Amino acid sequence: VTLSGSPHDFDAFVRGYAAGDIDDGAMTQWLREVFAHGLADEETFSLTMALAHSGKVIEWPEIHEPVADKHSTGGVGDAVTLIAVPLAAACGVHVAKLSGRALGHTGGTIDKLECVPGLRTDLTIEEFKDQVRRVGCAVSAATADIAPAEKKLYALRHRTNTIASVPLIAASIMSKKIAAGATCIVLDVKFGEGAFMRTLDEAKSLAAAMESIGVRAGLSMKTLLTSMDEPLADSIGDGLELDEALTLMEDRGGSKPLREVAVAVAEAMVEAAGRPRAEVESALSSGRAREAFAAMIQAQGGRLAEFDRHWPAAHSMPAQRDGAVARIDARMLGEIVAAAKERSGGTAAQRLGVRIVRRVGDRVRRGEPLLLSWLPHDDAMHSALARTYTIADRAEPLPPRVMEGGARPGPER
Ligand code: URA
């Protein structure tokens, strides 16, 4: 398959694939070509727009102000959306976010939100729009008619091992953002051992590809590069992460790294929407973000008071020696929790997970707990969890957690 790079060509190609006129074999051949040789910027843009327009594109004419959205490329203990969305909304920004489920070793916002009894994440586009207008924010799952060709293509990429290509990932993510219609997009591109992009350079090239698409599409873009060398929240697991996000919004604790990234993402959203970022910190510490979260949950039918926040940990994992925590394998922890969820299934899976007690750099004494576990334990589980921690005489400091990837306002709208 050869494409000229013209938008028309890509449109016809994507339409043909969605309709079944172009079969998986031909598409796979093209995907492998792109996987090996990449795409030029105009081609990535044309592919993105064709995918975005393969279904409904949400528009926001009733809101005469910027509408913001954020996207994370996926992390472990990445509960940022649960905090940053209501936080930006508490600062007066309309936030319209379509989220996904867990993917591989990374968690999914929809799974975390569904721990609230009664909460709906299957809003229709009309309900989604109405809620953003009335309440200021909504987080829901993408409906089947948002970028349907992207869904079909993603499934094929999964089957053919062609996921890990910068232009394909950039087009996949940005097509869904463009279809959701927000005018301000904040990208939280993760790098490090627990991220899909292992190195900072890879994360930078993905960030640049996505920014370039957004700017061409006329969006106000901001990109953060954030490290995923240790889990972001102290908790990994849907219910535990939701509880921690609430604790943080209640100013009663929660992980510092999670707070730092959530504030940075909310500041970027507020700034991309043309408002002063200075309000963000006080909107969090004063409890206004917590109120915005409660309003969003209630609007989506959730009964937050019925979310049981206290269930006892089954086990605690002690340090085998004195020393400092040199490393926590975020990816492996993510995989362990994901596998346990899969084995459990159902709502019991919502209560599974781990909570980190000691982070990288912390000193520990032999026998003190490193993490608490809400997982079914046997010898294999004990040793798998024990392998996620490295205790050494001293720990090297981790690199800065948040780096600005650059801010590029789009044209005035
Ligand atoms: N997430 C996406 O949405 N798309 C990709 O291609 C990879 C991760």
C-alpha cells in the first residue's frame, strides 16, 4: 500500500479499512512499513485527522470558553486524572475528558471511578456535554462512535505487534482527543521503567509528535514529561488509588509525587485555557477540588458516601535488611496487581492492590514494612513482591519528576 501523504488519500484509506474494503492483511503490511520507517509529519497529521473523523466529533458551541482535556500515556499509580480534572474545574475551566480502562501494567481511570457505587461511565455524548456545561467537568468512557476506525486499527496493532511506533501512538492518542473536541490539551508523557516510553528521549519524541499534530489542528497544547521510575501514588489498585486521591483532595495526606504531578497537570490545563495558574494550589488545599469531584461524581449517579474506604490490608512486606530503598520496580508492581485483578474479576478486583510505605530514598530497618498488600498471598506472591524492592547501603536520588515539554498556544479561537 502506498499513500501519497495527501489528506484525501489517508481519508479514503482509513474509511476503506473501517468499512472492510481494505482487509487486515493490507493494513498490516502498511502498519509494518510505518513501524519500520516512520511517517512524515504531514502524513501523521493526515492519518490522525482521518481517524478522528471516522466517527462523531464532539463540538462545544454552547460553551463560549476554552474546553480542556488531559491525557497521560499511562503509568503505575497514575491517579492524576481523578485529581487534576476537578482541580482545573474548581479553577473555572470546563473539562471534558474521555478516559480508558487499564492497559497492560498501567491502570485505567474508568476502572478507578467505577469503584464508586452507582457511578456511570457510559454517558451518551449528549449527557457528557450537558454535564460539562452544568457541572464544569465530566470523565466518561469513549462511546463506540468516537474514532471507531482508531479502535479497529488499535486492535490490529495489538495483534500484529505494531503498537510501539511513535507516529502510530501519536495519531492514535490525538485522534481520540480531537474527536472529543476540547480546544486545550495537556499531555502528560511518562518516561522511565514503569512507562511505555522507557527513556526521556523516546518520551520527548512522542511528545513532539503529539504537539505537532495538536498545533496543526489549531489546539492550545501543553506537554509535561513526567518520570515513572517509581509508582506515582502510594497505592496501586483501583479502590486504593481512588481512596488516596480523595485523601489528597481532603488535604489529609497522599503521595507527594502524585500531588506534584496532579498540580502540574492542573496548572498546565488552567494556563492552556488562558487563566492564571496561581489559583491551583489553593483550590486543592482549600477543598474546592474535592467539592468539584463530589459534584462530578453525583452528576454521574455515583454515591460517594457508599464507597467503603477502609478495608484492612492482608499482609505487610518487611525489609530484609537495614539500608535505603534504592529502587521500586513500578512496572513489576503494576503487572502483579493487574494479574491479580484479572484472576479475581468482578467487584472483588476493585479492592486488590498494594500501598507503598517506603519510597525510593527512604531509610529502613530490617523488619519494618516496605509495603502493605491487599493481594491473595502464597509463596510465589511473597517472592514476586519482595523482588520489586531493592534495598542498598544508599540510594541515588531520582531525577526531577516533572519537566515542561514546552507550551504552544494555538491560534486565537
Ligand atoms: N495509548 C493509546 O491510546 N494509543 C496507543 O497507540 C498507545 C497507547
